[in-house]
Amino acid sequence: MKCHVLVDFDGTIATVDTTDLLLEQFADPSWQEIEADWKAGRIGSRECMIRQIDLVRASPAEMDSFVDSIEIDPGVPAFIELCRSLGHRVSVVSDGLDRTVGAVLRRHELDVPFYANRLEHKGGRKWRLTFPWSRDDCKPLSGNCKCQFASPSGGGRDIRVVVGDGRSDFCVAEGADLVLAKSSLARHCVANDLPHFAFSRFDEATSLFARWLDERVDSNRRPLRAAEE
């Protein structure tokens, strides 16, 4: 039994929504009106983020200093180590910014593949956003369509596990075998009867996931023992 574990970044690995924090620090306050349009479903997250990043004014040095201040949940390394020790794949999938995600993962020596929207410096204090992982058929019009990373990697079907906290995880969670969920994602799982465990800290997620894996292994072994008898 092999799993592919898709882990969100903002509010999940990172203890805060780093994009919102960036906007609060460096963007014109009108970014909040754009955010309200997205939350109300009037625009997709791709359009939302393009318009918001256009409002950011920060030098590369200021941006890097901001990224250096981002903390992660202290239980993340143990969760990733559990997955790797058991032979499960881990990917970080974020509808946030690659400059933030990559730098934070490297600083904490978390050597896992990550997929995020690309933040590009336009010169001076201006920035733009591009979307290498977007898809035209993405229902919520996300910058990073996370569902594409839940596809099988080879001839077999990996068990799909999603770890997340918010709206960018809703769609991919609906096709998962298990969701480890925080915040609004946990409420979404309850409302839609999705198989999930709620957690608030990564050490809880690690224990819940380990127990779930053990139970699946045990249930798969029982028929074999019965057949042998």
C-alpha cells in the first residue's frame, strides 16, 4: 500500500496564511476588496491573486526579509519523516507563492517537491504572478489546480491523502481517500461527508495518519490469515 500525500502550505505547513500576511504588509488596502469578491465567488482565485499582487510594493530585500520571518508548525518535519520512512510520496501543493514556499522549505531542510504560483520581480518595487500549474478546466479557477497532482503516478493507483486547511483544498479533498483537515477544510469535510480527521497541530496529524495506516494494513492482512487457516 503506497500513498501520495498532498500537503498544503499556507495555514498548514506555515502557521499563517503567508500571502495574506504579505498583502497586509506591502499592498494597498484595496486588496481586501478583491479578497471579498473572491470569497463571495464573484472571481476565481487566479484573478484575485493577479490583482492583489499588482498592488504589492516591496524591494527584493524586503521580500526576502519577510519570507525569513515565516514560521512552520514544529511537527511538520516528523510528519514528512513518517511518510518517507514508510515509502509514501509527499508533495507540497500551494495556491500561494513559490518564492515563499521554496525558501521556507529550504530553511527548514524539508527536501520535498513543491508546486506553487510563480512570483516574478518586475523591477523596482513591483511584482507579477504567473501560473505554471493552472488548468483551463479547473472549476474554482485556482492559480494552482491541485487536483492534477492527485493523478496516479504509474500503473497502479496511489492512495490519495490530502492535508490542508482552506478553500484551495476543497476540490482535491473531494477525490481523496483521506483528508487531514484544519479550519474551513474540516468544516467542508463535515458538510460534504468526506472521510477525514480534524487536527490543529501537525503532531496530531502524524498520530492520526499513523493510526489510520496501521488499521488499513491490519484490515488488508486479515483475509489472508483467514484464507491460510
